[in-house]
Amino acid sequence: MIKLIAMAAMLIDHIGAVFFPQALWLRIIGRISFPMFAWGVAMGYIRTRNWKMYAIRLTAIGLITQLPYSLLFQSRDLNVCFTLLAGLLALKVLHLRRIWIRAVGLTCILSLVHLLNFEYGIYGVLTILVFYYYQEDRNLPLYQGILTLGGILVYRFHEIQLFSIISSFIIPVVRGKDYRLNRALQYGFYPIHIVLLLLIKMFIRG
């Protein structure tokens, strides 16, 4: 259920960004999307039997989507799949035995995320870590709120990013109703909807 809500919110957000930039309510709905995907990566790290294959799939989707993503949004950022990948790698690094390797590894990941302009930047990776380490904490909305305020200040996100905190209230309600999606839908949604929106945009603009 969480993944379906995240996909629907992302689609609404992207439709608003591309075709109705003045309809702020569409972008507000879309704010809950990334945190839910971040939650998915945090839970995926726990559940997956092969984190390397998980990482490969995220990398493949990111590479496939990057060109249409750049054309659709006129952006030089690396798309959100790379941010989710960085979060997955950060979780793996933080479970290594030696503390100094954890510190160096996490620093390298966050530095690359920032320097290479991953979508949502360091804020995106930290969102995944917050969901992982505080998944059962009743103060999770507070932690996410503090992190989001930091993201707004550092990355100059629009103030509507604060609406992303709503995801912390939705997830506990629907997480028990979660179920496995068809793998083709789960991994194909992101590139397919980006390509379709790009084609529609090109058709409208002639």
C-alpha cells in the first residue's frame, strides 16, 4: 500500500511540475512521495536477501531514466534512484564492523551525493537513515520535521517540503496493509511514467 501511495503521489507531483506549475496543491500532494520511497529502501534493506542485486536494480533504473528525466525537468541533477541507491549503500556501510570505515564510508557517500547533485541531496540520504533507525519511534514525525527544516535551509527547498512530514503519520497506519507489488510494476513505474510525461510534453509543445 505504501508503494502504491508513493507512486500515485509522485505521478501527481510530476504532472503538476511539468504541466501545471501554478497548481501548488499538486506539488503539496507530491511531497509525501519521496519519504515513502525512502521508507521503502529502509525496509528493503532489512528484508532483501541480496542487497547487491537491489543496488544493481536501482542503478539500472537510474541510468535508464536519467536522460528522459533531464529532458523532462530541464535538470542536471541525478534522479532520485541514485539518491535511494546512496541511502542503501549508506546503510550497508553503517553496518560494517570498524567504526573508522563507517565514518570514512559515510563521509564519502554524502560528499558524492552533494557534489554530484543527487536529487534531494544529503537530505534525501539522511531521510532514509532516519526511517531506518527510528522506524518504531513515536517521535519519528519530529525527527523528520527537524531534518526537513534543515533541508529547506541548506538546499533552499520550497516551504511546501514541510508537508512531507505527513508521510510519518500515514506510514504507521498503512504499513500493516502493505503487500508485494508485481516486480515489473515496482521497478518499471519510474522510468515509464517519466518517458510518457516527456512524450506528452513534446506532443503538446509541438
